[in-house]
Amino acid sequence: MADHAAHAAGRAQAGPHLSGPSPEEIAAALEAGRKLFAVECAFFHGAQRLDQLPPNDLPEVAFAGRSNVGKSSLVNALTGRNTLARASAQPGRTRQLNFFALGDRLTLVDMPGYGYAQAAKEIKADWQGLMFDYLRGRPVLQRVILLLDSRIEIKPSDTTVMDLLDKAAVPYRLVLTKADGVKPAALARKLAEVEALARAHPAAHPEVLATSAETGLGIPELRAALAEYAA
């Protein structure tokens, strides 16, 4: 029931549904997410190669997306710490996996961006290779949060990553970022488009969240969803 309630919390922004958890159950899921992210969160490790990955007994949730999609900003918004994760001044330059301990319950992983056309080919091969090797081989990885920019069209690199995650049977959830930059009607259309895309991919969660690190839209709902995976 907790799992179902958290999913419903994630759907709250999309409007009412005919069936599902009660308002009390949804409120409980949102509160669980709030409590999880109220604890101390701190960077503890960076890895540029697979053999540098830290040992970890805690569940992990990884954040992936195109360069400049807003991964670092979203991690900061979730944890309420403005400088926890730092975005690179130039997209495509962040090359390592950054690990953050959320108390003793969950590890958040800020992954290198993909698909930045101006990054050197050898650098792209390096950090994309690390990313995909990590995704395929990390036993404690519970879910990938795959970020898409609300303001722009889906890119071929996004669907390529989705296909790879499907083939590797790595469960993931699509989350829209920068939703404050889109008018409500356009955002609703974007959500419908991305939900249709999710339904076409077997490893994707069918429900999509729209978020904004600037306004806080969708942040409580995403916290509630992530609380499902915490120890």
C-alpha cells in the first residue's frame, strides 16, 4: 500500500483519479518523503572509473540525463541544500559519478551528462562508458531517475539511453525538469507525450513527474517516490 500511495502522490499534480489510495495514505507517503530528505545529506565519493566505485550496502538511486538538463539543481532541491551538488560551468565537462549519503538510508548518485555535441569524442566515450557500465553492474542500484527537459523535444540520445536501460533490465522513471519554463497547457501536452513514451519501454515506470528546482513543483512527490527505495 505504501508503494501505491507514493505512486499516487506522484500523480497528484496530474489531477484526480477514479480509484487509488485515500488522501490519508497519500499524505503519509508525502510525509515519509519529507522525513527522508530532512536528514543530513553529504558528498562522500567521486568515481571516474568502474574500479573506483565505493563499496555500499545502502540502496542507491541514480540521476541521469542530458548535459545541462538540471541534475545537480534537482538533487539540491530534493535535499534543500543549494550547494550540495554543483553543476559544471560548461556542459559536458562533469565526468565522474558523484555519491551522496542521505543519512544511513539511501545513496543518491549524480551521473555524468550525456549527449553534449561539443564534448570531445574521447571524453564522451569515457563518461558514457562509465555510466552504462555502472548501470549494468551495480547490485544496490534500485532505480534510475532519467531527467528530460520540459522545454525541448526528446532527443535521440534520450531514447538511446532508454533502450539501453530496457535491454539491461534497469528500472527507471522519467522526470521532467525546468517545468517552470513551460506554460500549463504545453506542460500537460509534454506530460502526455512522455507518458506515452514511457509506456512503450518495458523498464520505464508508467507515470511521469514534472518538477521545477526553482519553484518546488513536484519535489514533494519525487521525494515520496524515492522514499520507497530507502533502507
